[in-house]
Amino acid sequence: MIVYLLTFCRAAVTMLFAYSFATKVGELPQFAQTISNFKLLPKHWSQRIARFFLTVELAIVMLLVIGGSLMPLAFGLALLLLVVFTIALISVLARHIQTACNCFGSSQKSVTYADVWRNVGLSSVIAVGWWTALQPQDGGIASQNWGISWGNLMGEGNSLNIILIVNSILIWLVLLFIILFMFVLAKRIRQLGKKPLKEHLLQEAMQRQGEIAPSFEAENMAGELVTLDTFKGTPVAFIFLSPSCPPCVEKIPDLNSYYSQGKANGMEMVIVNVDEHISAEAFARQHGVQPPVLWAPQVSNPFAHNYDADATPAFCLVDAAQRIQASGFLDSRYWTEQLTLMKS
């Protein structure tokens, strides 16, 4: 019975991580951006963390394919990796960050608790696999061949033994790195928890205050080219939305209502549609958008990325001197406070 259970878990976990690796390896920048959007670690770590995750996923697949005494370690690495990512997802949900998970390739679907429960279920399968890999099989313990002693290595001079030992050392280094990463992640979450969410969001939005706003090019609803200089001398709030983002669509009536107030205070409001499949004019017509709409597809136009809008909904406030006043995610509860940072 244990053998059949181990075979099932081994096959399931191998296919899971092979699929996860295959869907992300060709879209590494998107996965790195997802890690950046989680806002748990410095942005300059994102590329390295993304490569590390993919390396561990590939190592897990290879170890499970090889099997034997390496299976317990493979299941252990898989469980640690999934637990780390699940903790990150829970943190994102707790801070109301609207961003995609991109666990299995590029996606525009925001993280939900369904993603967390999915990971819990997968973790259970991995834990069962780890347990069964340590159980007696065919009169022996699977973990008895956990490694090869240096004495056997020197005595036999077997090149395969050398490869296995080097592989084991590398795996343990990866394991230690994951443990260290979990400590760093836990510390970051504790730091975020010390501040009220509203205070944290407003303080985070001011990080780029005073920077010169990056130049951009985008199409307006008439198909004409618009640049940053179009708004020179006028404070403007750029609101980055996507029609495939439910929180964005839900926010449109509130933004329409706020639009007239913004103009009355001398601040222009501009909606930036980052979806590549629908033009500015079509987006405004289909969703009843009252503010002017620009079209800057995120996949081909750096406008959104340069203005800290890698996930939607997002905002960036630019003053009359073309300097950034505030930017970041447009929170569902404190968005009016975020937009009024222009007055600070």
C-alpha cells in the first residue's frame, strides 16, 4: 500500500513542478515582477529570487525522477518551497494587494484565498509523499541510503558516487538558503504588521516623491499620440486599470464620481488602459468611463512599469512641475486618501 501511495505522490509532484517550471521559464520577467509586486523584499532581489525558485523546481523534478534515497530530500524541498510561497500569498491578501499569482505561467487573475487553499492541498500531497518515502520498503528503510560515506567513495573510486555526493552538498545548500529566506520573509511580515495598513500604504506611496516623472507615449481615445508634455503645467492623477481586472471595473463608478471633484481642485484625472486587447475608446464606451482614457498596453509599452503600475489598479500623481508626488497600488479602502496626497 505504501509503495502505491509513494508512486502516486512521486508522479503527481513531479508533473506539478515540471509543469510549473515549464510555464514560468519562458516568462521569467513576469514571474520576477510578481515577486516584486508582493512587496516583501527589495525590488532588486526579484530577478535573483525568481531564478532561484525555478532552479529549485528543476532540481526537485530531477531528484524525483532519479528516485531512490534522494526522494525524501526532494519532497522536503518541494514542501519548503510551497510553504514559503503560500506565506507570501497570505501576506499579499492580508495587505489587500491586487496582483496576479503567476504560479503556473502569466495570468491577470488576482490572488485569492482559493490559491492559498490550492497550495495547502498540494502541500498535503507532498507531505504524504515525504512520509511514505521514509517508510520501510522491501525490508529496508528508504532513508538508510540517505547518502554515501566518504569511506565508500575513497575505497571504490566510483564516479557516480562523486556525482551523488556533490549533488547532495548542492541540495543542502539550497535547503539552507530556503530556510534563510523563510526567516527574512517572516521578519518582513512582522515589520509590516507593526504599522496600521493605512499608514503603511500612504508612507509607501510617498517613496518616489520628488522624482522627475518619466516621459511616456500613449494613444488617446481619438488614436492620437499623447506624451507627458501634454499635461505640462497641470497636476494629473494617472489611474492604471485593466478591463480584465475585476477590482478595476468595480472602481470605475467611484472614479467617475471623484473625477469632477478632481477637476474642481485643479487636478486632472486620466485613466490609463494597460490591456492590449481593447483600445482606449472601446474601454471608455464599454465601461462608461468619464475621465479621458489613454491606451498603453503593458506588454509593449513601458508607461505603466515606469510609473510603478506593474499590477492594477494603480496610480501615480504628477504635479504641475512634472514631478511625482505619490504612486503605488490603488487600495480598495483608502484610495481617496492616496489620491489626496497630491495636496500634501
